[in-house]
Amino acid sequence: MSQAEQIEDGALRPAVRAYLVIRDAILSGELASGTHLREETLASMTGTSRTPVRDALGRLVAEGLAVEENRSRYVADFSPSEIMVMFDLRARLEGYAARLAASRITAPELDELARLIAEIDALDMAGGRDATDEFLVLNDAFHNCILQATRSTQLRMMIRPVMSAPVALLKRHIMAQSIGIRASNDQHREIHRALASGNPDWAEAAVKAHVISTKPFRKAPADD
């Protein structure tokens, strides 16, 4: 049963159901940037009570899809210019993380990166959205492994808010560019080689190029 079918059948736990419905509404544009996320309204929209909605909103704030101001929550700003800022910040910060990791990464961490690359290679490209969702989980694990290898608490604290925004999901829903799983994983292989070599310049350049290469472009306006 697909996620959409589970939502329709009520097969998911209320908090998960509320999270998925609200997230999809944000990413599809049904809930536009700046929309006040009122618990009562969202409980009606998701077919749940306010408690699951409150849990879902906390998760969406942590992921960067919503922001909290004066105890109220609003849809985050996902204007094209803000999405560009997200990608630029990620390129700079993750590039620096790779530079540090090149001299600090352990053999088990390199093995873990190789395992994640192999799992992405094994994804069924005919799986549609399910394959994309699996890729996003594995991709996040790959990037978080590199961040962990920096051994820098300060850098992790600084970069996690930027990494928490699901830019790949935003790209899939809001921008015109699809997610190139194969091309992305080829870049993962180069990053792995750079880290394994211990070359900080190569590692930094490889990660920067990887992030920038996935930078989305805006959807073309529909014809009248």
C-alpha cells in the first residue's frame, strides 16, 4: 500500500498522518509560504485531533518546512531566492565539512559511505516516488556520515539547520528539475574517493560541485 493509500485508509498513526498531509500541502503549494498553521484548521484538514497536529508541526519546524514565531507556526519562506540561498549555504558549509573530514574520517566511516552508495545503486529506478523517498533517506545518511566525520561539534550545530531543510523534496515539488539519482550517486563515489585519499582540496571541491550541480531552477510559467 502506498503512502497516499495509507493516508486515505487511515492506516497510519494520527501524528504520522497529520505530518504527511501537512507536509504534502506545504510542498505542493496548497499551504503557501507565510500561511498561519492553525491547529484547529489543520486537525480538520488531516482528519485528526489537535494533539497529532501539534506533534506534526513540531516535526515540520525541526525540518525547516515551518517556522515558529510568538508560539504560532507559519509555513516557511520557499521563494526561489530563498531556495537558492539554501543551496549556496549548503555548498559552502558542506564543502568545509568535507575538508575537515578528509583528515579525520575513519575506515569504518568510509565503509559506511561505500555501503550507502551500494544501497542507492540497488534502488529500483522504476519505483517512482517510493524509490525517490528511499534515495532521500540514504542520501541524508551519506551527508550526515561526512558531517559526523568532522569531529566538530560547532560545525554540526551550525550546519544542521541548513541541512534539515529538505531541499530535494522542495526541488521535486516546487521547481522544474527532477532528482537525478544515478548522477548524484556517481558524485557520491567521487566524494568517497576524495575522502579515502585524504585530500582535503579534492574532498571540498567534490562536495561543493555535488551540491551546486543539484541546484534547481524555477518552473516555467504555464502557457495561457
